[in-house]
Amino acid sequence: MTSNETKEKLTHILTLLDIPGVGRGRYHNLIRKFGSPLKVLEASVNELEKVPGIAHATAAEIIRYKKSDHINQTVAKIIQLGWNIYFSDSQEFPRKLLSIPEIDIPPVFYSQGKEIDFDRSMIAIVGSRHASEQGRQFAYRLSRELSRNGIVVVSGMAEGIDSFAHQGALDVGGETIAVWGNSLEIVYPPSNKKLAEQIRKNGMIISEYPPQTKPDRTNFPERNRIISGLCEGVVVVEAGRKSGALITASEALKQGRELFAVPGSPDFKMSEGTNRLIQSGAKLITGINDIFEELPRLKGVVTSKQFKIMPELTNLEKKIVDLVAETSLQVDNISRELNLSVPETMELLLALELKGIVREISGKRFMLTEDWI
């Protein structure tokens, strides 16, 4: 498809979706009947009224459509920004997304970053924005292990569980997809600007929203169907009683995806949602093997690597290596464990960085480098 053809097709799609009374469900009904948005816009009232769900009022609105400067400007902006465009009837469109209920299939979505093969195995990791340290570290470790097995990690780049899921994949050179509830030129939350830059460089960001779409709270439940729809399964790490992650879980079940939940203490509010999911039939998960048990086809072959000989370390350096062997830690946590000041701890960490043993990641956290994991 040439750039002009892409521009014209996008203009017709956005025009049709902009007409009052035409949502995703009616859009797909109209396309199934007429074959393309342009043919819908050229149809008569009588022809339109024969389509299920199209009342006379909606048909009349379609007939009255006029070429909109607003739509033309939106399309021009998308082209100018260089976003990748995926039409639901194109070969590039994710096949897994075509398997979800038709009313939920986005007619078009956009992406930035690397091109990731949507046929790859994908698992979503979602959870509370107000997650515990334990929950964040579980998401981080699970994401890292999934990535090392060649599985793409999908999430929504919210604070908390989502962010740590993305970071875990990035820190081991894996691939991750962030599905946004706003347009691609707006980073939300702003605190994740650095993470967004990392994902644009080494992963993919996707959104169904046109330019200048702000992060309205109603958009996030909507985008959750895409998070689950891209994946074979969804892992909910922590979720309160009214957490948005439970919406993703509900979408996963509706779409026929496997649902996993991390158990927690009955006294912990962020475990109320996950414990209820388990009671309702979600697979209890404590590690990656629980995913492979339920979805054995996902199990990849981890490439063997040559392990290096650890260089000579001081006793304090060895203690730091032991502390960050299982999980990343902030400088403050390490200094407390060692009973040292932060400057003294930073001096030791710098020495370990120079030796190639630890590396700093977001939030002044430190972890072992890939050679020592």
C-alpha cells in the first residue's frame, strides 16, 4: 500500500468512526456488509438500514457526513509523526487480536519503536499502581525470566507492577510492548518518561488513540482488552478489590486467554483481588514454571552462556553481590543492610560497576549484570 493509499484509507476509517452512532461494533458490521469504509460512506440510506444495528438516525448521520478538516488534520499529524499504522484488515495486524470478540477489535492502531513480530509468544503482566515492594520485585523477576525464554512481555506502563514488568524485560535485553491509554506523543505517567524512551528504543509502544488524546480515565479500561488480546495469558500480580488489573483479567477470560494470579496474605489489601481470582478459577502462580505447566508451548530454549570467573572481591563487595543476587535493590536498602552510609555504599557499588558485576537501573536500583545472573 502506497503512502497516499494509507492516508486515504486512514481518513475514511477515522471519518466513519467519528460519525455519531458509529462505534466499533457497528463499524465492523458495516465493513462486513460493504467491504470498506469508503463504500460505507458512499452507500444509500436504504442500503445502510439493512445492516444489523444501523437505525435510520445513524444511517442519516452517515449520509450527512462531510469531509472534516479535523479528520484531515489528524491524519496529517499521524503521518508527520511517523507512527506505524495497523489496519484490522491488513496482513500486519496481530492475528491474536483478530480472535477476540469482534466488537473489541480496534479498526486501527498505531505504534512507535521496534517492529515486534506479533506472532511471537506473549504474556501480559499487570497489577496495582500502589504495589508492594514484594509485588514489584515478583513482576520484575518473572518478566526477566519470561524474556530469557524468548517471550514478549506486555503491559500498560502504569506505575507499580506494569513499570517493573517492562523494566525486567528491558534489563535482560528482552522485548516488551506497552499499550497506552492515550496517544503516543503524550507520556503518561510523566514519571515514566525515561522508561518510555527505553521502550521506544528496545521495544514497542502501541495505542489506538489519535494525536492529542489525553490520558482520560475511561481510556485505560478500554485499552486493557488489547493488553490481554495480544497475549496467550495474563498474570495479575497484585490487585485491590477495584483494581484496573481486574478489568484486564475479565477481558482475558472473555477472550479465552489463560489467567494467572499471584496469591497473597488475606490481610493485605492488594491481594484481595488476586485471591478472589484464584478462588474463581485463575491459575495460582509462584513462578515461571506455573505458566509453562499451563501453556507448555511457550517454553523456550534458553541459550547456554559461558560463565566468567568472579574477580577478587572485598568482604563488603561480596555482601552486596549476595544482596542483589535475587532481586534489584535501592542504594538506601543496601546501605542499611551493610550498616554503612549512602556515600560509602555508592563507592562500593561504583567499584562493582567498574568490575562489570553490578549495574544501575531506574530508581537508583542496582542488580547483577547479565554475566552474573
